[in-house]
Amino acid sequence: MNLPLIYDLDLPALTELLQTWGEPAYRARQIWHGLYKSFWQAPEEFTSLPKSLREKIAAGLSFQPLTPTLKLDSSDGQTRKTLFALADGRQIEAVLMRYDRRRTLCISTQAGCAMGCTFCATGQMGFKRNLSSGEIVAQVIYYARLLAEENLAVTNVVLMGMGEPFHNYENSMAAIDRLNDAEGYAFGARRFTVSTSGLVPAIRQFASEKRQVNLAVSLHAVDDVARSAMMPVNKRYPIEELISACRDYVQVTGRRITFEWALIHEVNDSPETAQKLARLLKGLLCHVNAIPLNPTTGYAGQPTSRERAAVFQATLEQNGIPCTIRMRRGIDIQAGCGQLASRSV
Ligand code: SAH
Ligand code: SF4
């Protein structure tokens, strides 16, 4: 039988478990600090605990949710991608990107994805399963430990790896809350970004819960025919409903939304499309994050050119919508969007 994963527990649950073993609450706190401040990842590292308790946690809990099976560094050394095997052999990935003084971590919330976006490598592989909250947490702690060796820390976490976080809502939010715990990793809520393909009820729920977490919405098209062709979720929640939920989100939270836009050559990168997009987003507290498409084997579209990207950006800005063009990072290691894991399975 599989042992329960220690990263799946929050502090009250860990305290309760230790109580059933006849251990005082302060022992739970010591373990918590070991996990989330010292990044210990095996029972024998908890040297501040009595040996008998170390043996109990070794016998009763699992510490190894993720086994790194492949580590790849981009040629400029700024991007590290790790492919992990989960306990059941499923594969996921998490990517660390260093730029400016940021160290942004992109983590997965599901193995595969059920949303079926045509241009996305993860969508092309289909849905395998949800990650538990602990499997999501462990990706961050893995990199936190790695960076700590350089006296560095993760500065931002984006839930933009494999999977649709709002299709695994409870576990994704539990992971954020656990990493945010003031007595543990204490990672600021504002330094998380959750990205969704547009699950409207979840956007509304997320707004009502008022976490200080940033929201990104993957838009990619301005009309329903085009968007439904790329993103089947649009048939369920068309653009008007989606944008209306986004407007309500901004109203309720006062927070700015990011719209993600993969620039695909002659599909959604024309100045006319930029104008329509500006009209759609008019008056909404937002900005557009555009990124040239990462080509995938299952989709014929090609990335936009530098020139067309620049015109797209300028057109949006002239029409009052802030837009940044992100460069594709780690393209030489398939660090975009589930490409490595889908290739190796
Ligand atoms: N499922 C969520 C988060 C994971 S995908 C979502 O869809 O928002 C993270 C981002 O990568 C999304 O904006 C998605 O649209 C984008 N993406 C997926 N495949 C891509 C590709 N081939 N090129 C560029 N961006 C891509
Ligand atoms: Fe899933 Fe996001 Fe990929 Fe769409 S873009 S298939 S929602 S991971």
C-alpha cells in the first residue's frame, strides 16, 4: 500500500496525525519547519527529532512524490527543465526561468490535460490524472532546495505547466495555501499566478475567495468560431461569458487580469485582430501577454514573425491595451507547455 504523502498534509492535519502517535504538537511544527524552511526531503535529514520519531515518520509517511528523470538546461543556462516521474509512473514537468532578478517557476497541476486545445502539446496528449496538492507543492520545494544551494530563492510561481489548474481546483488552491502558510514556506500570495483556459464558474469562485493570487486567462482569439476551433472549452463558455466573468473578477478583487495570447502566423496576429481585441477588452483592468507560438508536432500553425509581433503589440497599445511580447524561453529544451513530457511518453 502507498503511504500517505507528507506534502499532502497541512499543519493541522500533520499535528493531528502526530497526536494519534502520542506526539506533542510542537513536534509537528518542527517537522513543518524542516519541510518548508530547511527543505529536508527524507526522514533521516530530520536530525532535530528523536530517532524513534524519525523511524515513525519513515514508516508512516512518504517523502518522495517526484523522481527527477531528466534535467535539461537551455543553451544560455537560464532555463532549467525537470521531468519528474510520479509514484505511479506518470510524468510531469516543472521549469525554472531566470531573468532580470526573478526566478520564476512554472509548475504542473495535472498529468496531461482534458481541455484539448489544438495548439498545445499537453492538450494533444489528453488527460491522465489530477495531481494531489502535495505533488504540486513538491515541485516548488524541489526547486527551492536546489536554489537554496546557491543562496537563492524562487521569486514567482506560475501554474502554467501541464494541466488546467481550474479543472483541479481544490488541489491547486490547497497547494497555494500550503506554500503560503506563514509558519512554513510563507510564499507571498501575490507572487503566484494561476492560468486558466476559461472555466467560467471556477473564475467566479476564484474571485469570490479573494486570494491575492494573480489570474491569467488564455484567450488567443476574439471570435467564437476561431476560439472554439482552437480551444474546445469555448463551446461551453463562449467569449462573451468569459469576458463578463473577467470583468466581474476585476470588479470584485480590484486586481488586474493578464490575457495570454499565443501569436500564430496569419491566424491571430494581424493588426485587425489586435484592434478587435482592444475593443473586446476596452475598460477592463488588464494587460496582454503575447508569446510567439511554440510549434508542436500535432498542430500545423507557425509562430508569428518578430515584425508582426511588434505591429500587434503597437496596435494594442495605441488602442489603450498594455501588451508585452514575451520571448520564448528555453525553446531549445522544449521548455514550453508540456512538450518534453508528451514527447517522451
Ligand atoms: N491550462 C492553463 C495553464 C497551462 S497552459 C491554460 O491554458 O491557461 C499555459 C499557457 O501556455 C496558456 O496560456 C496556453 O494557452 C499556452 N500555450 C499552450 N501551448 C502553447 C504553444 N504551443 N505555444 C505557446 N503557448 C502555448
Ligand atoms: Fe490544457 Fe492549457 Fe494546454 Fe489548453 S493550453 S490543453 S487548457 S494545458
